[in-house]
Amino acid sequence: QVEDGAVVVLDNASGEVLAWVGSSGARWSDAAQVDAVLARRQPGSTIKPFVFALAFERGMATPASLLHDAPADLDGGSGAYMPRNYDHRYRGWISARTALAASLNVPTARLAVLLGPQDLFEHLHAAGLDPSHSGGHHGLALALGSADVSLLQLANAYRMLANGGRWSPVVHDVARSTPSRHVITPATAFQIGDILSDAGARAPTFGLDSALVTRGWAAVKTGTSKDMRDNWCVGYTDRYTVGVWIGNARGEPMHRVSGTQGAAPVWRSLVQALHARVPSRSPAPPATLVARQVAFDGALEPSRTEWLARESETSGAKVRRVRAGEQIAGRRVIGIDAPRDGTIVALDPDMPAAVQRMALRGEPGQWWLDGRLLGQGAQLDWRPWPGHHRLELRDARGRTIDEVAFEVRGARLAR
């Protein structure tokens, strides 16, 4: 049950819009007036390349790093978060290359624990995606595509990857000059593109002969939102970035439609037509990367050549296993750690008011209670007062990192 679709094609070099189809038309759709190129929806797994890009950029992982793909209850700052893979299978220790190319949720969420939702939120904003709310609002689900974006924003963010990490706005008039900025280094952009173009690495999920395979070089990612409401396929060649969305503009879920069945065949048809005369060529690696042979402990994955930074710690013949368990045991505090949203605190009428305190804990920031600044830091001791309260944690620029609502019950105490 699919009524609507949208397509956008961008020129990588100029940012010019070469094709814009916002609707499947009145013949097929009951909401043909909705321009799905601009409509904001959950992007699902198409957001994952930006999670891995930030981890690579910060030196937290390389394409050869090993992550643990196993059921996990992760703490995202607002309660337990239990990501599950799309196929409900788990593969144990796998490389970051396989985790991204095969679109595995659990390893992606583990990286998000290290990065923190707010830093990831700001990274997505820098990539032009303009996610809603805040990192604390979405928690770790942000890494799996919980924040709404538009097809145009998403396609232009992938165009940033195609341009070596440099972002510039989409243009309709190529004669006008536009500002640009670096979001990630050319090395990180190359590594992400190398992974997204690797048919072998995506084979555990998509097989070797899927709708993502093209005649020439292409880096591509699919995504499906919660409850099968949105189906995406976005990717780029050496000249073009192509984004496709399939779904129902009115919001009804689709039935038995995944990224490789819905949007991907349309995407591949467009790429094949665009490169019918001249096949796409793979990009040249930047000078800051070097090809190194890597082998995995216990033959977890076949030996292969990886593009790694020249100063990478994995410069030897073997890649040591990443201790993924430390990602949780030694996690950073994210947002408000205490109190949790919905907490009810009962005052003890038999205890002196002066000794009753409530700890407010979380990542360092400014603490605001009911619109009033209480103080700043990673922890404050607050003298509780009966009533319903809203607690906000803000960063140095006054932006909300996280917020919770809680209630204090009991007799009113003398202030």
C-alpha cells in the first residue's frame, strides 16, 4: 500500500537542482498537493553515515575497528534504550565497515553512546539537516533516524560527503555564488563513501546482487522509518546525488516494503540513466590516508585492505579488537541523569526540612527549574518543594540539552 513518492537530483559540483518531483500526482495519490521533497519525515537508517563520520572524525573508530553486535540495554540519558537490528539477528564482533554498510542498529547505537546525543545533534545540524528539538529530546534514537528531515536536506547532506566533507546550499541559479563550509575532513568523507560503495560489506544484510548495485561507482544508503511509514534511498556518484522517498503522504504505514524493494529500484534506475554514456568513477583517496593490510583476531572477518590515517594506531599487520563493553561501562553522562522524566518524589513529614535534599545530576551545564536558573555544573543539591516541576539542562549558549518533568509530593515545608 504505497501512494506517494518523491525524487531530487543534485549536481555535486554546483549544488544545482537537476530534477525535483514532489509527488506521484493526483492519479495515484490522495495527497498530491504535498511536496514530499520538502516534507519533513523520519529518515531511518539513512542518518547512520553521519554517526560513523563523527566517530571517525573524532578518532573514536576507524573502518577497521571492531564493534559488538549483540542485544544491549543502553542508557541514553532518559532511560534504557534497547535497539534491535532490522532482521532481529546479531553477528557478534564486526568491523565498523560491516556495521555501517550492512546497516546494523546496535553497533550504531553503541557509537552514539560514546558521541552523546547533543554532539551528534549538532553534527547533523552542521550537515544542513536541521533536526528538530534537541539531542536530549531524541536520546540515542537520534542515531537511528528519529529526528525529522526533508528529502532535499538529506540529499544535500549526502552531496556534502560527495564533495569531500564540504557543505554548500542547494541552488536554483548557478550564476550566484554560495558560501561553503567544511563539516568533516576529506579523509572521513572518503572513508564513508568507500564503505557505502562496498557491495561485499553490505552483503550480510542486502546480498551481493541488490538494487543498490550499479554499473559504475556509487555510494548509497537505504532507510526505513518507524512503523514502515517512510522508505528512503539516497546516494551519490562522481557527478550526481540522487535522493528518493517512497511512502504515503497522509502517514499510513506501508506493507511489506523495505528500502531495497521500494526506493532503491527507483534510485538505481535514475543513476543508470544519468550515467548511461559515462560510468561513474571512484574518487581518489586524499593524501592523509594510506592503504594498509589488516587482519582480524580470530578471523572474525576476512583480511583486507583498509584506508586508514597515516598516524592510526592500527598501523601494524593486525587490528586489535575494540573493547566494545567499555562503551557502556565507562559511558559518559548524557543529558539529565537524575531525576528521570515522570519521577515522583515524596517528602518525609517527620524529617527536618533542612536535611531534605534532592540531587540533580547530569552532564555539565546550566540547571533551570520552572524557568529560573538554579546553578551550573554536573550536580546540584536542591531543596525540594511540593508541586509539578519542569527541569531543563542548557549548554553555555543557552540551548536546551535535555528536559524532564517530575512531581514532589508532601506537606509544604517552610522555605
